[in-house]
Amino acid sequence: MTVRIRPVIGKRDRKRFVDLAYTLNGGDPNWVPPLRMEALELVTPGKNPFYEHAEQQLFLAEREGQLVGRISAHIDHLWLAMPADQGGGPGIGNWGMLEAVDAAVATALIGQAEQWLRDKGMTTAMAPLSCSIWEEPGLLVQGHDHPPTVMMGHANPAYQGWVEALGYSGVKDLLTFEIDITKDFPPLVQRIVSSGERNARIRIRKVDKSRFDEEAALILAILNDAWSDNWGFVPITPTEIAHTGKKLKPIVFEDLIRVAEVDGEPVAFMMTLPDLNEMTADFGGSLFPFNWIKLLRRLRKPRVKTMRVPLMGVVKKLQATRLASQLAFMMIEYIRRDSVADYGATRGEFGWILEDNQGMRSIAETIDGRVNKVYRIYSKDL
């Protein structure tokens, strides 16, 4: 049966693009329906600041009059400006948001995305990215047996084979680590933390939510410095900082985000979020008519199983020093204690972490973390 691919045009098509994910994944017990309003915002120019430095085309697949798949093709001009050794450079385009009922549909969709990139002068497809590296990068290739945490993706296990059959090869794996946070960390970590507590130069403080904009700017300044040499790094723009801050503010809790200061200078941070997916999994993707009331109640004092650490960074001048590791362990330990005592959490998740980021992998492994999910970014010459 013929698969017809057509571009998304207008609000009605964008809504159908978003709704299709709920239709195709509704039977997967480990897929968590995102809030529809946020999913729609993600693909709407004017509402997502990603489009200030990127161009994108969404596509829908139809067969016998029924929607059977979707994909996005896009070019991030900040990605094109990245050095080649960090995964960027001229000619690299992306696709993402793939959903398909079978291999034939996936093949047609990816083929259409590739052609759109070729027509724009791109010579390589690096994917999936949905949409930015800061949103949901990579295809889930390990860990389909449990739900993703907040701001992480999920995918049909069959997608890996369908993508690789089209000539795509993995270029980078992104790992998440899970940790039992009800147990004390190993004695070595406890000694490192105790040593830091005796060092008068070190201060680990909670963020001050009453100065939210100022604190957000401070954290993102450290982030842009700390991550600037990482593979896949794209600077976060001022508009994206404001947009992300507005989205995250309701799930920001002062005791779950720490800033490390040395001699009064902020040099590191650790951001932890209660797993919003646990709080919204029963909403079916909608806040209306009464789910918004439930969410407000749940956010007043979250009781969650899992805490996720999406972001952590130490300024470059301290990286690869013993002090950097000490600051990291101190922030992790303080947040672990509060997560268990104040939120009833039993599990932590770190990530994503680049597969070759030995410093962060070492920290995760030292606190007895184990890899629970792997997201793979692929590449193919066009």
C-alpha cells in the first residue's frame, strides 16, 4: 500500500502532528504522555525560541487516508557553527520526532527528511534530535522496560533496526545512570564530603527562588562555560534561557538545586528536578478540565520516587582537578539527603552523560550508579 508523505501546513496539521504520538504510543505502558500544550509549543514558531536560529519542516505520512507517521527535518544554524570535533560544522542537518507504524512508513519518512536536507545543501544527516540537543536528543536503544524521567524521550524498540537498516551508524551514545539514594554513598565519598565541609573556602548553598532570574542567569553562565568543549554543545541563547526558566520554575525547589562557591566565587552547580512524569502520567497529556488542579496540589510538596539530575557543571578552569570532584560529591550528597527526607524519593537518575565523558562517568560510578538507559545519535552521509 502506497505511503504518501506531505508537509505540515498550518495549525490544524501541527495539531495532527502532535496528536499522532498519543495514538501510536497509547498502548506502550512505559510511554508517558507529554502535556499536549507543551508538545504543540515545541513545534510552533513564535512559541519555541529554537526557531530563532533554526529552520524546520514537519512531515506527515498517510496510507489509505489514515495518518501513519510523522517526522521533522531541521537545520540548526548554531549547530552548523560548531567545530567539527564537537559534532558540528557546515553541511550537517538533522531530523527527529519520528513516529511510524511500520518499517515502510519509517523508511519513507526518513527518505523525505533526507531529501529536504539535501535540497537545503546539507551533506550529512545527524539524528534524531527532537529538536535541539537541549530537548530530546538521541534514539532510545536500551532501557525500554521502564518509563523515562522528566525531559527524556521514549521510543518503540523497533525504531533502532529500522534506522540502522537505512545506513545510519551511531556516532555518540548518551547515558543515564540510576542510583539507589536511600543508601549512604561509599566510605570514600563520605570522606571526600567531610573533608570539603572542613574547608572554609568552600560553600555549598541552595538557590534563592525569590531571585529566580538572577540565579537562572548565574547557573546558565556556569553551564555555557562548563559544557563549551563538550561534543554536541550548542550555546543556550538569552531567549532560550528566559523560555526554559519560565517552563522549569514550577518544578524548581530551592533545596534541590545547589551552587558551589570557592572563595565567594560561584564555580559549580547541580540541578535536580522531581520527576514530573510521575505526577502527570495519569493525565493523558491534558491539564483540562481538572488535571491542572491535581498538578498544583502535587507540586506544593512533591512526593516522588525519582529525582533526575539533568544538568551539572563545573567551570572549565577547575575541571580535571580534585576540587571539582569534591564539589560535585558535596552537592550530590546534600541533595540526596534532602530528596529522601523531604520528598520521599528512593531513586536518582543522572543524565544524560556523554559516553566518553570520563569525569562524569567516574562520578556516577563512584556513587554506585549503573547505566539504565542509552540514547544513540546516528549519522549518515547524504
